[in-house]
Amino acid sequence: MKFFYRLFLITCSVLSVSLISCVDSEDMPFEEVEKIALKAWIEINRPDLLDNFQPIGEYYVELLDEGHPDSLPVRSKDAWVWFDVTCRDLAGNVVLTRKSDLARMQNSYTEHTHYVPFFLFVGTDNVAMPEGTYLSLRSKLRIGEKVFEARYGTKMRLYLPSSIGTGDKTMGGEAGYEGQYILDANRPMIVEVDVWGSVANPVAYEDQWIKSFAKVNGGLAPEDEKDSDAASKRRSYMRSSSDESDTVYDNEWHLAVDSIAGLYINYLYTPKQSLEFNCLGADTLIYEGQTEYKEGKVYGTKSLADINREVDDVLVKRFGRGLNPADAEPLDSVKTAKVWYVTRLLDGFIIDSNIPEVKRIVYDDVDDDEVGEALEFVTAKNSEENKYVDAWIYAIPQMKLGAWNAILTTSSNAYGATGVSGQVSSSGTTWEDNYWNYYNYYNYYNNYYGNNYYNNYYNNYYGGYYGGYGGYYNNYYNSYYYNNYMNNSYFGSTEEEESKLIVTSEVQPYSPLLWQVFIETTDAESE
């Protein structure tokens, strides 16, 4: 294969000279030379694909699996699509992959990486991904004598010129998605695409997901207190210690704030009770392992139940079972509280924790002598020092000192339509260094344009049910940079002292999140 890649480069050079000599005084653009050379490469190596040439984009498609014939094509509607991507150069060298087994073979695997399909918007207009992949999902493809449209289960291999790939930018993965090789600028590439499924309204889908999770882990408290004699009173944004009569403590998941949709607290959660993540029915699953992560060295060799037991054991060993919130002091009885947490996606994957005993279970880069550092939460109302996601800003003030709690939220109170890009950086690394790798190229456009669609999804799903929440929601996205950059100072990152290497775990767009949280006083106030 490397011979053919060298042949491609030689062909480009030869064609450049010969073609230029045939044009009076005008140089042929490199894009044209590259497309001619790509065709020559196909003629030598994959002549069977010549009839699969796509005029729009001028690329070639190898159809590996047509997918499920009774499913609607991706192009039939604007939707968010789950799909795997593996990118190679023409020599077959991997430069990006979403698959853990291949990442391990490429020696790019990390325990901080969440190896699941991309989740990106694929609509009438391309706003979220490189052109070649978008065209393959949204176009009617010429496959020999027939016309084909990508759908659920479709697997295909694309042979793309750089004009619809990465153009004049270097291409590679990041934070565990990279291969062993970097693709230089202005180079063609091979992209393998597996389509898993799609959803028209991601807000509705994640709301269904968190409610399913809540129902199998204690139950969901009634949201309309008029419909239930035993319903709990809802809380204001910053509850004071005088509001205790409004609170009902039980094993159900309660709205943290009555005007905030999709944000729940379980006040009687304790690590002594195991959380169940397998909560979605077969009719709502998109891909294998979606609600029980099973990839990689740790999650692929142990069951999620076993990992959860190990995590729960170290939490109880370090902090104890915790106080019953009815018997504990309110948060505002101190000026500053310490927060210990485990951050999880709803498939059980741990993306971050400040508790070393937990990190040692799922990561391989934690020092044995690390003791961890609690995050400080200032209890004064509207404090600007609490630079955390909205879920924390609204939920933590409802908690008690010395007690365990669990926070469950939709993305509208966390990382929304933008998510967090997986990155590996070190001291001296600039934003531009990571910007143009292929993965962050995807995510950048998703970040930039995703907000335009989010409001419509949200308002169409929730409508006016929560009264004034629509106005709050719009304000939320005005704080887009606050939620996605300020909070990243701690979220999903680890640091190695010698190399100053920082690994940031990816959070996909529209990702519900779960926090297991223990609250205690600061050392100064507890003395």
C-alpha cells in the first residue's frame, strides 16, 4: 500500500508537469491535478469503483453494507445522526478512529476516551462536518447502475480528494481518537462511515433517556404537585435554611428548581445502593452498548456492574455512607463548601472525578500518592466565584453538608449542543494547535452552528410547560462560553507534572450527565 501512495505522489508530479505543458500560460489548479491523480490511483488499485464515481464532490464510494432496506434514508429529514468514522491515508495508515479496538492496535488508546459514534447534525445545509462525509450521507449516490441513499446500518468507504476532506490543513485525531499517523495538507484520504441511527429532536430523546434512568433508580417524583398528595414541594433557585419545610427527602428524583426543566436531584442517594444504567428499551436503543459502556481495557474486560461496585466501595470507604439530609446542616450554614464528585455519562462511563481512588479504577495515569482536591462552592447567593455548569449552580445549593446526593440533568443545564472536544494539550499549546485536526474540525462547526438549532428543539419539545423557562433557556445560551470554557478548568482533565500533559475527555452534543456528589465543609470552618 505504501508503494501505491508513493505512486500517487509521483503521478501528481508527472501529471502536474504534463498538464501544465498542455495549457498555454495558465497553471492548472492543484485541486484539478489531485482529482486526476486520484482517478489514476483508482484505475490502478480499485478499478471496480470507477462506476461509483460521484460527480458532486468528485469522489468514489465503496458500498460495504446497504443497511436496513425498510429504514428511511438519512437525507429524508434534517436530523442528528450517530455514525462511526475511521480515516486513513491512501497507504492505509489510520489517522483517526472512533473504535477502541483499532485505537489499541494503533497505540493511541486512552482510558479517558469515550469510544462511541459521532453525534452530529446532518441537515439540508451542511453546518456540522467536512464536505465529503456530509455528501455521502445526504446525496443520492451512484453505485454502478443504481442509485443508493445512506440509511440506518449503511457501511461505506469513501475515497475523497482533499477539496472535500481537510483541504490545506493537516489532519489527525485527538485525545485517543488519533492513529499513528498524521495526514499532511492537500492529501486525499479514505473514510469509512458506519451509520447507526438518527433522531429528529435530540432534546426529546435525552429527556426520555434521563427519565428512563430515574425510573429504574428510585422513580421520578411527580412534577405537577396538584396531581399527587405525596408530591414534594419544589425548590427556588437558592434555598435558604428557613425553607426546610418545603423539602421531602425520599429515594425519588426531584426537580432541583421548579422553573428548570430536566434537572433532578436524588437526596437519599448513597454509594451503598448500586445505580442501574441499563435503562433504555430495545425500541429506543441506537447502538450496542449505548446504556452500558463496554469498550476498552477497563469497561471491555469488566462488567459495568463490577466497575460500579468497585467505585461504590471506595466512595464509602473514604467518605462513609453520609448523613440523612433531614439530620444534616444546610449548605448556607457555612461560607464555602467542599465538593467531591464523580461525573458520568448515562452509559456509566466516568469522564471525570476529583477522587483519586475512583480514578485509579478506570484510568492508568493516577499517582498512588495522589489524595485529590475538593472543589470549593461559595454558598453566597449569585456568587460569581462558582464557575461551574448550570446544573451545579442550581442543584448544589439544595444539598446538605455531610450528605451524599446524585444530580441528573439534560444537556441544557450542562454542555448543550456544543459538548466538549476531547483534547490532549501541554504547556505552551495554543488553541490553534488543536483546532484543525479532523475531529475538532467536526466539533468546531457543531459548536458554532449547533446553537441555532437548539432553541427550536427545546421550545418545540417543552413548549410553555415550565412557564418562564423558555426565557431562561435563551439566556442560558448567552452564557455558552461560560458553560463550555470556564468549567473546563476542571472538567475531565488530568495533569502529569513532568510533561504537563492534560487530557480532556469528550462530551458529545446533547449528552445527559450524572454526578455522584458528596458535600463537606472546608477545613477552616470544620475546625
